[in-house]
Amino acid sequence: MSSTNSSRRRHGPRQTSARRVAFDVLRAVQVDDAYANLLLPTRIRRAGLSGRDAAFATELTYGTIRMLGRYDAIVALASGRRIENVESDVLDVLRLGAHQLLGMRTPVHAAVSATVELAREVGAHRATGFVNAVLRKVGARTDDEWDALITEGRGGDALLAARWSHPVWVVSALRDALAAERSRDELPALLAADNVAPRVQLAALPGLATAEDVAAATAHTIAGDEDDRDHAAAADADTDTAPPVRPTDLEADLPVSPVGIRGTTGDPARVPGVTAGRLRVQDEGSQLAALALSRSSTVRPGERWLDLCAGPGGKAALLAAEAAEAGATLVANELVPARAGLVRKALAGFADGVTVVEGDGRRFGRDGAGVTFDRILLDAPCTGLGALRRRPEARWRKQPEDVPELAALQSELLDAAVRVLAPGGTLAYVTCSPHLAETRGQVDALIARHGGVLEQLDTAGVVRSVAARDPQVPDGDTVQLWPHRIGTDAMFIALFRRVA
């Protein structure tokens, strides 16, 4: 048996399985509005993938979804067909093949042959010749050559949208948000950061996580980096395998959150503290948002806190840990029963002083019960444009017409929070979106409605005082975090105090 056949026999079925997992998740995202971050881990476990194979499936799935718009433009040029004239299952096969050719280190012959085999495996036998021909054309040009072709005749936001695979309206919204900080020239860096696979970030829950937990997680980080180097070396000898995408130098920097641990691209479930619940997987931007509320002033024992929209429970767990240390209590509210179940799971280790309730957050203050809270977190439902690295399908799923409806909901939730905010109490308004209609626009409208009872706090000063290192935010009453600056999601934070 030849060495080529031997290599195919060793690696073909394994990598076909990884590609099939990526295909199934991509189809579910397209057809069923599934969320890749929820579905992919389940599919990986079902397929029995681990290590390099799981990393391959993960990068292939997320990378393809992030660059969907770019790959569609390339497939259209390479095939000579309009995208809507390519059958949807065949198009998803081609998208996966394009990412292997242009976004991963898979040699042309390996990517083409394996993707043609994937077409057969998923029942697209009729299109194997078409898939083969299109991908060979894709592989015949470099990344830069395709960029020149798909951006030809475009300018402004349309050019950036094609180059960095974002919808034009999202590019325009991000441009406006940066311009509000006089930072418009950072837009290409932000778009590029949205397309980088993020490292796992962990939160060490105060009062629960031990020094041993943090040391073990840090050791896991180092081991993970060594594993990645081993995978890269193995990939050089294995033409059918691409290594995991390396994180940026920025992501490898020190944590910006005082309870943050910057982890690896590997499975966080291998970290003992995560398994025990003392460490939680959580973006450091979310950590800073929760800590900006809990540490904005000295906590008085007996304070009542409210997480108004608590699902899935990450910020609620950090607030619960902070509350337990300070002698405060926490009510975590969630509208959707399934998400409320996730909140209960996240708070399972906090038996005392924590209550989970279900219902529409807009109901607070309408029942005349007179119950008030000293600290309220409103992490409002939003477009999610600040987490496009972690939830890549959001860029294609959300539309500009979604913004007014979400903005109206955010306003109503803010009014509910004000109704139950105790005199002298603090409100943190947080979104995982930099869209101005969901951030500064909401703040301005809130002050216009409630300026007589609310005062804005020096949010930038609070976040700087909380952060473990410079969060790179300008002075002001609001804070916008950015992935291209500090390696976190683009969280928006605004703090208010009710006049006593």
C-alpha cells in the first residue's frame, strides 16, 4: 500500500467526520435558526471528536459562519452562478470547502477531495463534479487576489463589508459607534477582530475560587499553548489536517478583569475549577460589567440586588458571589423558562441569599408591592453586535429593522428598573452591542425621561478602578469596550444613581 493511501486510510474517515459535524451545524444554523455555540459542542461529543479533530470541526464551523458573506461572493465568481441559484446544501458544502482553502492551512488537493467526499456523504451526489470544479477555481487564487475581485468597484462601507464579511448595515453601525469616540480610523481593526477565533476566558468567582483553582487554570493555559504548537507541527506532516487558528497577541495578554483568567482554545471542561463551578466560562467584558455595579461603591450589609434579565446566568453568578461576600441578597429574574433553568443551574452553588424568579422584567414596580433594590443590573436584550466573534451567526441573522423593536423593549425595561431602584441605589445598564440606538441613545432618552430622579455616574472612572489593567476607555459617563483594544466583547456600560 502506498504512503498516500495509508495516510488517507488513517486520516480520511476521521476528518470527514469532523467536516460532517461542521456541515450539520452549518445547516442547522441556516435552516433552523440554531445557535452554533449551543449546538456544536453537542455534535462534537456525539461524533466522539476530541483534541485536534474537535478543534478542526470548531474552526471549520465558526470560521465558515464568520466569513459567510465573503465566501458567497467568491463562490458566485468561481461558479459563474448567482448564489440563490445554487442549491442550499451544495452551497453549504462549498462554503466549508472555501474556508479550508482560504481560511485554514489545508492544501488544495486535500480540501477539494475531502469536500467532494462530503458532498457524497450528505447526499449531494449530483453535484460532486460542480463542487470539484468550483473549489479548484477557488484554490487557484490567493486570498489577496480574491479580495481584489470581490471588492472591485466598491467603496466605503460596502468595500469593508465585502472584505471583512460583515453586512453593510453592521459596518455602518460600528463606524458610527467608533465615531462617537472620535475613533473612526479603528474600524478595519475592529472588523478584523470580529473574525478572530476568541480564546476561552474564565471568571474566578470571589469567595469560591481558590489559589489552586487559578494556578491549575493558568497551567492549563500553558499546556494548551504547547498542545497547539504540537498540532501545528503535526499538521505540517499531515496534509489533511489544519491546526487550530492561533489567537492574537492581544488575546494572550494579561486579563483586564480582576477575576479574569485568559484560557486556551481547548475544552474548558478539562479545568478542575470549571468542573467544580468555582471558575466559570465568561467573557471579561461581561465580568467588568457585573463588577462595575457590585464595586461601584461600598456595599452595606443587607442590600437587595436585582438582575433584571438574568439568563443564561453568567453575570448573575458573579453578582451572587459578590453579594455573598458583602452580605447582600440577589434576585435573578428571567422571562424565558428554559433560560430561567440555566440561571438556576448557574446559581446552584448559592443556596442562601439568592432567589430565581420567572416573568417579564417590565412588570417590576407595577404591582404596588413597594419592594425596591439597592443595585440593579439590566443586561438588556439587544442585537448582540458586540459578540460577533463568539456568536458569528448574529451578523447574518439580525436586520436593521430589528433595532427599533429592541430599543423600545430596552426603554421599557429601563423604566421598570427605575421604578424599583431604591433612593441612593445604583443602576447598571449593559448591552452586548455598540449600536448607538441601543447605547448612548438609550442613555440620553433615559435621562430625558427620569432626569429628576437619576444622575449619571462616572462610569469610565468606575471601570478603570475595577479593571486589572487599562481598559482603554475615554473619560465619560458611559463605557464602550472593544475587542480590538482589549480582547473582550464590545460591552456597553452606563451607571446611574437614584437621587436620595
